[in-house]
Amino acid sequence: MTGIFVAVVGPSGAGKDTIIDYARTHLPQDGNYHFVRRVVTRDAHGNTEDHDTLSEADFLKAIEQSEFCMHWQAHGLYYGLPASVERVLENGGVVIANLSRKVLPQLAERFPRVAIAHITASPAVLAQRLASRGRETPESIASRLQRQQPVEAGDLPLWTIDNSGEVSDAGDAFTARLKACQP
């Protein structure tokens, strides 16, 4: 495989999907960049999430039928990446996907070229964004922010991108990193 898998990770509220969407609209539409739609066993919430949804039973059936190149569980849900990712990487493309940092070791074992884009924001910005979603109490938001852990990248390239300010600032930084992945 000659392509590179760019794993986008970061805390809830950092704007990972927003930055991914920004890059999607600012990169050449030449087929070299593949933005992966994850499959999750939960409906997407409005325009803040971008994934396909399967029931748990259908997800488990998809695992049996080898429809995922990777899958994992987190927060009581199943997540998966379609097997088509492998073809993109074999053809030298750049694969971009929003992942859980817990699967980074599995990702590094699975694919030979991986980079990690850690999208982050200040604690105040994260708290504000999480509160605006209306899914959590102020206490659960505070607890979530206290549990933040640093990203363990090991030997993998780690790009830390702060999305506390203008989306275009973080989006341009991410897009520049993606462009540098092309041969």
C-alpha cells in the first residue's frame, strides 16, 4: 500500500467533522483524497456529524461479511470503516477519517502509512460547543473535560491543530498537511 491514512482524533466539541468538511471543499477534486464515511450504530445528530447508520444486528452481519477494514466499540456503540479504504490506499490515495484515539494502535498495525491529526480547542471553547449541542448536563460536560487525555502517537506523525478560533485558520492548516501527503 502506497497511500496514507490520516486519522482525525480529538475531544468532542473540537470540530473534527467541521475541519474535515472544510478540507473536503478546499482540496482538489482529483480522486486522490478519500473522506471516509464511518458506519455507526447511532443516528447522526443534525449537521454536526457525518456517518452512515446501521442497526446493531446489521452491523454485526456486516462484520461477518467482511464489509469493514476496521471496526471497534466505544461509548456503547459500534463503529466501522468500509473495506473500500484498502483500495484507495493501494492506489496511493490519502484516506481521511474521524476515529477514536483508542484504535490508533490497531490502525498502525493494519496500515503501513498513518498520520494522526489531533484537532483540539481550548477547554472554554469545548465546554461552550458541548453545551450548545444540548445532549449533556453541565456536570457531565465538566467531567468529560477533566477526563481529557493526551494523544499517544508513538512513532506516528502527529499534527496538532487548534480549532479554538476561526474555522478557516484550523481548516487551512489541516488542508496544507493533507496536500503535503501527496507524492
